[in-house]
Amino acid sequence: MWNMIMERMPSTLGMFCTALAFLVPYVTYKINQKLHKDMDPPWKKEEKKQSSN
């Protein structure tokens, strides 16, 4: 039984690539959010506030 389960588990490389497939876009998204928060010009920040109200 244990052998059958272990045979179906992905390899270490497969697990690593799966983790990267999640982490790379997530980190990119978070960095992009931080950059927009800190570096958007004032007129754009006002525009976002008005559209959210």
C-alpha cells in the first residue's frame, strides 16, 4: 500500500517546479502592488480614491 502511494507522488523536481509556479507570480504581484502604492503620481492616487467611492 505504501509503495503504491509513493509511486504516485511527484518527484522532488516536480514539487519544486509546482512551488515556483505559485511563488513567482505571487511575489511579482506583491512587488507590483508595493511599487504602485509608493511610486504612483499624486493625480493617479486621487483618481483611485474617487473611483473607489
